[in-house]
Amino acid sequence: MLETLKLSGLPENHCGILRHSSNTRPVIWVVEEKGVRAVVKDFSNTRFLYRNIIGRFLIWREFMAYKKLQGLTGVPTCYRVINGLALALEEIPSRPLKKHNKDMKLPEAFFDNLKNIVDSFHRRGLAHCDLKNGANVLVGHDGRPYIVDWSASISEKEFRFFPLNRVYLRFVLDDYFAIIKLKMRYVSETLTPEEKRQYAQRSHMERGVRVVRDRLRKILKKIV
């Protein structure tokens, strides 16, 4: 799908731009080919060394995550990698949860469905690691949640040895805590006493692991 799509033609033939590029941030295009609309995450306009070292690595890494997630409800389909520098993804008619008007009530089952998605990718050995701000959770026009941007995700296999396995488990917990935090922000009246307890509870070991986790997250965010 999208076999003839070329990066050189995107500036003239795109349907829209979701995010402009910078020296280290990819441009995100909306494109259409033969009636198929897609979102293209494109590092080709970033700095030369950055795009050919970091950019290619991040595209490969995110593509591998999408391969693990293939067929998972709530995650867009990855169509292809373009020239090693861009990723073509299914366009989900939606808006980011981060931009959702809090006065507009979300469907009652939205966060239940979001948790089901998180459960599903955890079973496949992936942690997303960046759900809390709501930018990577989409509210589909169908009222269902979708999760995007897997460039900072980590796999259980990568972190299988001690002490990294403890960090991985903390990232898994963070994905669940992210759901609770988003519920606090958008539907606080639906929080259960157990969810409030889980979010408030912190052990000394968790604090130590969280310090390591936050440092890793800062490093990932700097290069993503």
C-alpha cells in the first residue's frame, strides 16, 4: 500500500501538515494515494547527521514496535517505511485527547476501552511510556480511543535482565497510572477508590526505580 509514495514529492503533494519539522523533529504529513489517506512521519528534513543516525534508528525502532502491534484494535496500521527515513501510517479520523474540550463528555466506555488496549500491548511485551499528557491518545470520530507514537516504547525483551526488568515493570505501571491521570483530568467523577489508592501509593523502591525511569524518559524525549 502507498507503494509509489516518495519523500521528494511530499512538499508538493501532501493534503496537510499536522506538525512542522525542526532540526530534530520530523514533519508529519497527511497524504492520499489512490483513495487511501495516511499520516507520514518524515525525518528527511532534519539535520543531516541527525536524520541519518538518530532518525533512521527511531524509524526502524518504531516500525519494529508496529510489527509487534499488527492487528491490535486501537493502534493504527503501519503501511510501510519509506527510504529508511519515514513511516507511513493509517490515518485515524480523530483529535488528540489533549485537545479535547473538557465540557464535551467522553463516551462512558472510553477509558475502559483504553485500558483494554493497554492490556493488549502489554501482553505482547511492549510498554508505551508516554501516555500521560494525552497527546498520544486519540479520540476517534467513532468515540473510541487510539494510541499513536510508539517511538519511545520499550520491549520486555530489551529490559529482561536485572535491574532493567524492574524499570520495564515500572514503565508498565506508568501506562496504567497514565490512564488514571487522564481520568482525573477528564472524568474525575468516575475514579474508583482503588484507582485513587493505586495512584497515590508509592513505595521507596518505586521511587528509586522512578528516578531511573524519568532519566531514561528525558533522554528518549530529547532524541524523539
